[in-house]
Amino acid sequence: MSKNKDNINGGLNRSLSSGQMEMIALGGTIGVGLFMGSTSTIKWTGPSVLLAYAVVGVLLYAVMRALGEMIYITPGTGSFADYATDYIHPLAGYLTKWSNIFQYIVVGISEVIAVTQYLNFWWPHLPDWISGLVVVITLTLANLASAKAYGTLEFYFAMIKVVTIILMIIIGLMVIFLGLGNNWHAIGLSNLWKHGGFFTGGFKGFMFSLSIIVGSYQGIELLGITAGEAENPKHAIVASVKSIVWRILIFYIGAIFVIVTIYPWNQLAAVGSPFVETFTKVGIAGAAGIINFVVLTAAMSGANSGIYSSSRMLFKLSVDKEAPSIFSKLSKHVVPNIAILTI
């Protein structure tokens, strides 16, 4: 069994609520890619991208259900790394921890770079290094404050994304079936098959889209890292696993359905951001600014999760005596401050 089985959270406080855990996993999965990069996935397979998201979602549910069952028994920090150690080999667990750290370092850096570009929308002459430094300092301070502070910040980041997607879906359905913003002439569903059929990319395009979509769901595994600081871990894990997958499927499939139904899939490249265009279509002033704010918070959410996840894994390595002991030091706020600052 894992080396720290008697102290599975390594001395960290259990302060994250069930709602925060759900929103952390949800927010980590719904990122900038849905708002700005969905057209790149659609171009490979056309409207059948809806089926591709559903297929990956079903597989994701099976994985999350299995992970949830194991976390329920041993809800510790970085639990899935422990499972790799316990059920495969210690080397598998070791590599899982380091790969998670490096993955989120890369993700965090890319998200901070994205934030600097989004801020240029309002302040085009602001030097990138200044905006990047402000973002890194802000998120680092939030993570140093407490796990609850991180959870609260992530909760509101995720809420902004969720509300935007819900509005997008509601407005989109009104455009499709009632003709809102289209002189009350319903657009209908014909764009799902009119422009080359449902499977425009054939089998090859469909399979290639699956590989991209799997990557877009990245972040849901944060449930296995936050478990060590969950207030009521068993209740939170059950609630999260039961709800998180179908919520993600609704948000992803709902938003993509609206996009490929309103706009011909092969003209999306000329549309820009479908979210901006949809809000503009129904007369919402400042749609570009609204979506820019949303993707800004989405990028900050990704960087925030990167700091949290990688610092906890570095902490976990130290607790398991696989990294210098200094990284397992806890501050008076009961957070691994050395690990956070190092990351």
C-alpha cells in the first residue's frame, strides 16, 4: 500500500466543500478551448462532433466512476498517483506524480500567456510581462492564503463560464426554433446535414476528433487531487462523480449543438468566436468584450488549477520521501507554501 496510508492527506486541512469540489472539476474541464477553439475540432468531423463528445463523455463517466470508487475508500491528496503505486508499480506512481506536475506547469504557463493576450483587448499597450506578473502574483497569493481561498476563487471562475454557456444555449435554442435575431425566421436543424452530411470527415476525421476531444476534457482528474482537502470527502466525492459528467456533457454538447446548428460547419472559420457571433446576433451590445472577459477568467482558472494541482503533487512526492522534505513543509495557513512558491 502507499507510503502515507495512515495520513492520506499529509496533514492538510479539509476545508473544500462539495460544491467547490464540483465546480473545481467542472471549471478545470470547461476551458478556453470551448469558447475560442471549438471550431478546430468541428472542422475534422463536422456536425458529428456532437456524437464524438458523447462517446468520449461515456468513456469519461466509466473512468470517473472507477476513480470515484477508489477515492471514496482512500480520499487522499493525489490519490490517483497512490493507485498507480498500489495496483501497478511504485515507478508508475512516481511517474504519474511528476507527469502531473510538468503537465500543469506547461498548462499554467500557456494560460498566463493567454491572459496577457486577452488583457490586450482592453489595454493594447500594456506590456505582456507586467500583466503576466500581476496574474501570477495574484493567483499565488490566493493559493498561499488557504485551500478554501483557492476553492472560492475557482468556484467563481467556474460559475462565470457555466452561466455564459447556459445563456449561450438558451439564446441559441431561441435562434434555432423561434428565429430570435433572425427576423423571427427559425433557422431549424438543416445545418446538421446540409453541408456534406453529418459525418463530413468520414471515419478518419471522426476518430481524429476523438483524440482532440479527450484532451479538452483534461482537468476533471482534479477531483483526485482535491479529495485530500475535502471537508466531507465521501459525501463530496459521491456528489461530484454523480453530477460532474452529465453536467459537462450538457454544457459541451449543448454549446456545440447550438454552434453547428446555427452556423454551417464549413463556414465557422470565417465566423471567429461562435459565442461572440451568437450574442451579437441577438443584439447584445459589447458581446466581444463579454466573451473576452469570460475567456480571461477561463485562462486564469486554468493557471489557478495548475498552481494548485502541481504544488499538491510536489507536496505528495515530498511526503512520500521521493522529493526533498522541504516541499512537505506547511505554512500557518496549512498549505504547502514552499511547493506553491517553487511551482
